[in-house]
Amino acid sequence: MTSFDPPQLGILMLDSRFPRILGDVGNPATWPFPVRYRTVPGATPESVVTPDPTPFLKAFIKEGEMLVEEGCTGIATTCGFLGPMRTELSRALGVPVATTALEQGPQIIATLPRDRRVGILTISAESLVTAHLVAAGLPPDTAIEGMEGTAFAHSILGNRPELDVPGARREMAVAARRLVSTHTEVGALILECTNMAPYAFDVAAEVGMPVFSIYSYLTWFQAGLSPHAFR
């Protein structure tokens, strides 16, 4: 693929103003391939990080249709809590849809030793309910650790224009260490929040195990939308 190839991956953005640093799903420089964005008006971080995000389904479909009309052959979203909308969103748009990093879960589980399981680091453990896990094909008893009370969560959920990146890096490492210390059977982590991807390297260094994020998910997704030509 060259820089002149049209984007195959369309990304539906939340209505946000927090910094989209390198590694964030909403920063086009994050991706080693072209992407196309559309923002869903009114879908703020706080409004969609809930047990039930489906009231926003029609708004996501509307913007998704625009991306498909512009030539995108696959659609992704920028919040891990949108998983329960995937089936309806894909049916309405007529193309493959990737809504959350959690959807990698079944594939990750299949690669782990039988005595190991995945754990989830999320921006809000309180809001991540069984419906989100089931929609992603994950067991209801999956180990979860939240980021409640951290400056990172305050910036993202509060949709604030400032973000303490070094502080977020430290908070993420602490939360990950707490998760694997409490659940010693965890053998791999999934970062639910799409804004956690910039810190995946640091989390992996802290816990010494594989860490999957929206970045690992969408690079895999893109590889199918636009296969590499070995010529």
C-alpha cells in the first residue's frame, strides 16, 4: 500500500476534545495505513461509557453510512463500550465492523495455556457489565480492573482539553500490576479503552505478558480489508 491508496478503514469518532496523542485511535499518524474519520455528534465519552450505549445506534449508523459511501470497506469505533451495537451496526452498514478491542478476546484465549485467561483493563469497571463481555465473546467472569479515580479517567471521561501523559503512563502501569497481582491466573491483558493504546508498551513492560489494544485489533482488521501484495 502506498500513501496514494484510498482508505479502506473508516473510524467513527466520539464527540471529544481531549488530546489525541500518538498511539491514540483518533490520531491519523498512529496508523501505518490511511484511515478516514467521521465524528458522531453528541456521542461524548461520558455519554457512551455506560452499561447500554444503544441509544446512540442511529447516530453511529448515519455517520457510518457516510464512510461507506466514501469508499470504506470496514468500519471501526473509538470506544470500547460500543460492543453491544456491533451486530446492528454491521447489519445496517453492510460491511465488517470492529467496535471494541475486547472482540480480540476469544482469539487471545485460544492461544493461552489452558490454566491462563485474559484480563481487562478498563476506564470504568463499574460501567463494563456482562452485556459488554458477552457481546465480545468473553466469559462473564473475566477479570477486570478499572481506572476510576485516576487523572487519566478524569481527562478522558470529562472530555478535558488537557492530559498528563507521563501521569497516565504511571497510572496505567499501577492498575495493570494490581490486576495481575489479584488475578494470578491472567496470562494476557486487553486494554478496553481505545485511548489506552499509547501505553500498551509500558503496561507490557510492567506485567511481563502480552498486551492487546485497539491498535493490535485494527491493524489485524486492516490486514484483511487490504491484504498485502507479495510481489
